[in-house]
Amino acid sequence: MVDYQYLRAIHITGAVLLLGNVTVTGVWSGLLYRYWRAGAVPMRPIARAILWTDIVFTVGGGALLTVSGVTMALRTGLPFLGTPWLLKGISGLGLSTLCWLFLLLPDQFRLERSTDPALLRRAFLRWTVIGWISTLFLYYALWAMATRR
């Protein structure tokens, strides 16, 4: 049986990987976009790097976060729907995940495959705006979980 403190460490590690990756990706992408617009950097390698870091850190961190969180809640007997801070944390993570799956990921594939500059610009701007909104959902979830409010 895995000790609760190990689960908690795994949970925090998952949160750090997930939040760290989406935050750093947003910042670096914004900086690289300026170079892409100037013709100094091609979009395809940028988009491919984002896809790979999402697979490793976003999916990996999210999986660690989710599995350890559900396991801890079940072990402590916390009701998912009856604990406000837990429900807020799960909702924030869920909303962010839905944004990523249905809005961000398709744009990432468009960014990786398209050669049309107008399409790339639109996809990148939409990806950026939705990505930061999705990131705010994650920070809200972190706040709810850390403050238990």
C-alpha cells in the first residue's frame, strides 16, 4: 500500500509538471511567434516541440495529478461532489482538459501541418488565447486545492 505522503508528493509533482509546462510553453511560444513572423524561425519545429512536450509533460503531469488525487480522495473518504474545494479543483482541471482536447490540440496539429501564413497566424492567435484561458482554469484549480476554499 502506497503511503499517503508519497501520493501527495506524486500529486504535487504532477501539478508542477502540468502547470509548469503549459505556462512555459505559452511564454516561449509568444516569444518565438515574433521570430516566425519575421521569417527567422519556421513554425513546424515549434509546433512539433509543443506537441511532444504536451505528450510528455502535460499528459504525464495530468495523469500523475489525476491518479494520485483520486486515490488520495478515495483513501481519505472525501466525497468528490460534497467537498467544495475538491469539486472546484476537479472542475478547473476538467475544463482545462476539455479545452486542450477539443480546441487546443486541433490547433496544434494545424500549426504543425499548415504552410499557409494566414492560417498559421489565425490558428496561433486562437491557440494562444484559448491556451491562456485554459491555463487560468488550472491556476484556479491549484488555488482551490491549495487554499481548500
